[in-house]
Amino acid sequence: MDPLLEALRLIASGDMYVWNVILRSLQISGSALLLAMIIGLPIGIAVGLTRFRLRLPLVAVINAGLAFPPVVVGLGVFLVLSRAGPLGDLQLLYTPAA
């Protein structure tokens, strides 16, 4: 069966497990968006509207950060949260709190 049709069938079936997965995904995406806005908007406004000595190097660092593939960022988060990582004692890996 076509995967798209199968996905639509699962959504339309009203299965609570599927809806819990969908809602959890939206919750995580929304919280990541909110956190990025809280951090990024003030920095972007400050860098865009003010002139200071280290502005150009800061813009270069910000632009370099945009070039990181999401897989590299995800791997970094995984390594930080894994048992051997600096936050491993918190046991946050594979939990909703992470």
C-alpha cells in the first residue's frame, strides 16, 4: 500500500496511539520553535540594529551556525545527553523532558 495512504488511514482511524504521537510531535516542535524565538529574536534584533566592534565576526559565526546540518546538531545533543556525556547523570535521553 502507498505509504501516504497508509498514514492518512491511520490518522483517520482515530487510534489514540497515533494521535498521542502526533500531539507529542507538535508539542516538541512548538516548544523548540518557542525556545528558538526567545533566544534568536533578541539576538537578531540586536545584531541587525546596532553597530559594535565585533559585529562582523559575530555575524560570521551566526552564519556558520546556519550551515550545520541538522544531523550534526542532533548528534551533538545526543552526545551531551548520553550516559557518557556531561548531562548523562540526569538520564534525559529518550524522555519527553529532553
